[in-house]
Amino acid sequence: MKQLEEWREMNNEELQARLNDAEEELANLNFQLGSHQLESPIKVRTARRNVARLKTLIHEKELGELKTQGSEE
């Protein structure tokens, strides 16, 4: 997945910004789904999974930073 490779190269601040954008997109899609304006419900699933991927990457980076800090002490 090309997008995932790009995300892995980003730092935590950039990932957090992407996460905020993805959560906003998901909220908009859910609103459109509820008002029957969404043409493809698959977009909701994709957006939800992107939010989960971003949260996972952020968590992995935080754990990696904790491990490096723990080994330095």
C-alpha cells in the first residue's frame, strides 16, 4: 500500500494532522450516509480503516520512542 509507506515516513505531528483530517472526513461521510446523500457506502469503511491505520502507526511510533528512551537510561 503506497499510502501506508508514505505514512510510515512521517513524524508524529504529521500523522496526528492526517488523523484529524481522516476523522473529519469520516464524520462527513457518516453524515452523508445518514442523510442518504452518499453514493458509495464503501467510502465509510475505507475512511474508518484509514483512521485505524493512522492510530496504529501513531501508537507504534510512541512505543518505539518509549523503548529507545528506556534503553538510554
